[in-house]
Amino acid sequence: MVCAVPHAGRYYPPALLAASAVPNALLEQLEDRHADRLIAATIELGAVAIVARVARAWIDLNRGEDDLDPALRDPPGSGPPPSARARSGLGLLPQRIGRRELWRILPSAASAAARIASVHRPYHAAIAEALDAASRRFGYAILIDCHSMPTLTGLRPARIVIGDGHGASAGKGVAAAVARAARELGYATALNAPYAGAHGIARHGRPGQNIHALQIEVDRALYLERDMRTVSSGLEQAHQLVASLASAAMAAVEPSLAIAAE
């Protein structure tokens, strides 16, 4: 089991703050605030943790290198057309929240390249190495890409969303088994809606090689106070929940391996 947390980083480099056109509190809205603490019980069970420390506003580790705005490439405008995420302003280097532009000064192409080389590639290399090591040792590996989400709306909104890229990043039935486990624990749960997963599980999930990747989104109201910044008394229950879901993923994968061996 490998747990990755790409959006909980709380280090804001001085260069980032100097270029900002908005209050720091707005930059922090990009965070999955304290989502790194959701995996505490899963680590105690033996999972490997790969946790981002730098803020998402500096570089988004759940985006691919092709999600970079062409204006930030070298030379500018080179490479493929901008992805939908880059066009929305929430690409590899976030540029806006809603209609608010984040930066007085856009990063240079050299700065973008440096962030990719020093943060993005090492982070994903560490995940790949941990998954490969687990696969060699146990015959399979599971990645839990852990996120938190704003409270959803609706008649009975999901408090937990499980994503497997619509079946692309994990074996058949694995995500459904995890969603079922969440419901059995009393949480309204959705599968692949509104979050099916992004670069993390798409890059690392290889179900054909028994390497399975799931994105788990936890409603922030389950473990944060109303300010959405301060940890609440619900944190203990929330990280026990994530550990239970990770265990359910493992239980769903192991029988499929036994059947395959037969």
C-alpha cells in the first residue's frame, strides 16, 4: 500500500508570495487542508507515504506536464495545444481561482521547468519506485491518492468520492468494493462523480500488472472546523475511515489475484 497526498503542502516559497496578486488566504483555498493527516492510521498499518510539502499554488502534482499553459513553455507556445485544465487556470501551475487571477507576475518558462524538475518529477518517481518495490515483494500494489473536497450540494450529497478513472486505474470491482465499505460505515458515497481522478492515478495505475490506483476524496467538514483551516475532533474518525477504505481496497485486490493464479 502506497498513500500519496499531492495537495496538502503548506510551504509557500518566498518567490511565490512576492508574485501573488491575492491574499495568502485565497492561495490556501487551493490546498486540501491537512489531508496529509488523513493517512495517519494507514501509515500505522504499514503503508508507505509520499506527501507533498510545497503548496499546490507553486505546482500541482495531480496534473501532468502537458497541463502546462503554452505561454509558460520554452519557447512560448510550443508543444501540444493547452489542455482543458490549463485553459481553466487550474493546470500544472495554477493561474486563477474562479475569475480571480492569482499572479501579478507569471512564472517564467525557466521557473516552470525548474519546478517540474525539482518537485514534480521527483514526487512521481518516488511513487513509482514505492509501487514497484511493493509489487516485486507482494505480487501487487495499491496506490491511494488522498484528497479532501468541499462539501457537495444536493439532497443527500456524497461525503466520500472514490475515483478510478472510470475503471482505467484499478481492477474491475475494486473501486466499487471501497465505495461499498464507505457506505457500510455510514457515509454517503459516490463513484467517479464528480471526481474520477486525475494525473496521479492515471499515471500510476496499471491494473493489468496488478498495480491499482484509487483517488479518495473526503469531505473536509468531516475533519475540519467551520473555518476549513483548523483540525476538528473528527480527525481521528476520518483517518480511521481512510484506513478502513485502504483495507477494503486490499481485500478487493487479493481475491482477484488468487482467482488469476488458479
